[in-house]
Amino acid sequence: MRSRRLTGWLITLSAISIAAVACSSGDLSPADDNPQATSTAAQPTATVPSDGPAPTPGTAPTPGGDGISPELAAFLADIDRKMAEIRGIPVADPVPFRFLDDTGIDAYVRDQIDDPETVEEIGKADALYKLLGLISVESVLFDQYSSLLDAQVLGAYDPDVEEFVVRQPGAEFGPSQEFTYAHEYVHRLQDAQFSLDAILDRLEEEGNSDRSLAFSALVEGDATTSQQLYAIRHLDLNQLSQILAESQEAIEGSEGAPYILQRGLEFPYIEGASFADRLRSTQGIESLDAAFANPPDSTEQILHIEKYVNRELPLEVSLPEGLFDSEGLNGEGWDVIDEDVFGEFFLKAWLEAIGARSSDAAEAAAGWGGDAMTLAVNNEGEHALVGMIAWDNPSVDAEQFYLVLTSIMAASPEFLRADIGPNVGIKAYEGEGGVIVAATFNSPERGEFTAIAAAPELNDAMSLVLALAG
């Protein structure tokens, strides 16, 4: 689940620098006769003492401003022109940007995620992930998320205030800063051309995190493919090698982060870049502009571009009323704290995180048609979850997902099969975070669908699932 703040704050990650280079299909070294190719030796440096930090968080240099040298200002303006040409959007009016050292970036990240709305959304995700066995019950998702971002963030653009930042650990404005600046400037172009903030506001009102994540994939995928093209045209092999070396250390520092967090951060860049590249290469750069006017409706459309081209819309799924009524389950009072959509990407990542092979998870989630989920908390601070998933081909897809999910839990040492008697098509597994019940039901309105519930007690999870059977 992702909040307005998490989708609206556009970040560049160390891992994505490697993905952007490694996934490029062309020859990454500029041609010898390319007059636009740059070299590390030719790059100007920021005007900071050689033994001091990069500009502090309090500074906000703009081209030609006091925070950077005239040489660097001219160099950045040249990047602006090149990125505008690559992306096919006119050079935008300048906005404030800052070069922050490691301490400054850490402070910037902390300021972003300390926003009360973001703290609340991360708290909901913490409960969801623990119920589904994605993180340990002893872990604190906020701390894990913060640590991962501290290690990974190279830059950010915030359309709320129209400002971007770039990590610069030392005095030199090197290849990594150039590469990151190129990415962030694409966000500036997107914002000037398409009003990202207005789109994000509309998505926030819809309250569909899967649709918001799909839009993030469009935004970041567009910036990443443009960044790749910049690298191919204007960076040499020595510069690319330096970028890779600097990124590798940050990647190694994030290896302990939960899989679901890593994949959630990667998705807009890796799958988003694939989506943007295919759209641009098959239908022209104008198709990217059209996508901002009519964004993808789901992560399914990002994962399967033909479903975006054909505008295969998610099915409308609604849960029965009163699942968490005033009397509550087993006499406990429950309050609904979130109503949202899982989406195909989340279901795939969930299966992978609990042990499914990537190919099996992709195949099991690929028939996703739509879903709805509700998360609630009781007066003891315990959480429960219920969800209903509809499928493109219900008679095939529902059973396939059910079999993959239950077989993975049955084989995992993290889950213990719970005895629920001879309930055909229903299985329950007790994990560290609670009991997960999965079922396949058939109804005249929906055909076959998947029901998922998770709660601290088996009786509560079973009650929620059976309530979906009608």
C-alpha cells in the first residue's frame, strides 16, 4: 500500500542506476566521433572546499546562483537541453535544486517520511505485511523503510514544492551526480508539461494504491528510459563504470531489507522502464505524452502492456457490508482503517516473498482481474484483513492462484497448517503474524473468485472468508 506522499515523492535509487545501465539495449560507450560525448575530466565541480561537504540542506542553488560555479551552472543547463531533446518536451522554467551530502540526504529522506500522513500509511502497511507473513512481527516497518531509503536514495523531485535534490557526497560533481541530475530533470519536464501534482491529487482522492503505483511506474519508467538514452549518448565507459561501482556499495547495504520493500521500490523503475521503453519504441514518444493524459489503470497494465494499449480495465469488486460491524468478530470491536486494492503486482510480490519461484508467481497472478480489500483494527490493537480477488478467466485463474498460494505456505517452515475440518476449497495456515485463510468460491454474479482473510485467531479469519461465500 502506498500513500499520496509515497507516490508523490519521486526518488532515484542506487539500484536503479545499475538497472538503467544494465538494461540498456544499445552500446553504452559513445562513438569516438560523437561531439556531444563528455568525459569525467571535462566536468566542472561544485564550488565547495575540497575538504568540506557538499552544499548543506539549507542551500538551494539555482543555475547561475551562489551555490554553484558558473561553469557547473552552464554544464547543468546543457544537461537540461539534452534531456529536453531526448524526452521531446521543451526546456522547463528553472526550479530550485540542491546538492546534498550523505547527511543532508538522510535528513531530507527523514523529513519526507516523517510526514504524518506517510507515518500513518506505513503503519497500515506494517500491519498488512505482518498479517500476510511478509515481515517479522518484531520488525518495525518504518525503521526498515527509512534505512532502505537512506542507503538507496540518490536524488528526489517533489512536485508539491517543485524542487529536486541530488546526492553529492564530496566536492566533485561526478558521473553519478550527472546521471542522477538527468533523471530528476525529466521529472521537472514532466511536471511542467503534465502537472504531476494535479494527477497525484486526483489519484489520492480515488484511494486506489494499485492505480497510484501504476502511475508512479509511468513517471519513473519514462525518466529511467530517458536517463538510459542520455547515458548511451553522453557518457563514456569510464563514467559508467564509476556509476556502477558507487551504486554497488549502496545495493549491498540494502540486502537485509524485506523483499516486499525492495520490490515495491524497484517496480516503478524496472517494470516501469520496460513499459515506457516498449510504449515509446512501438508507438512513438507521443504515446508517452498520451499516457500522462490517460494514465494506466492498474499495475496489470504495466506488467502486460497490451492490456494498457487495449484499455482492459480492472473489474469493479466490492466487499459485502458489515464484515466488521459494530458487534465485531467474536464480540470484539473492530474499526476499518483502510479500504484499498491489492493489484497484480502486490499479489505476485507476496507469492515471491513467501517462497514462490518468480515464474510461478507471475503466472499465478497474471489472471488478476480486480480486487478489493479491507484492513481493520480491534480495541486490543490487533489487525484483521479480508480481500476478494476476481479473475480474467475465473474457472482457471482462481484455482491456479489458490494452488500456488496454498502449496507455498504448506511447504514453508514459516507456516503451520491449521485444522479446519473437511472444508473443500478452503485452507488455513498459521504464521507468525496470524492465521491466513484462503478459499475459492463460486457465485452467480462473479463466477469463481478467491477469498483471503488474515486475523490473529482462526475463528475470525474463517468467519471473514465464509462471509464472502454468501
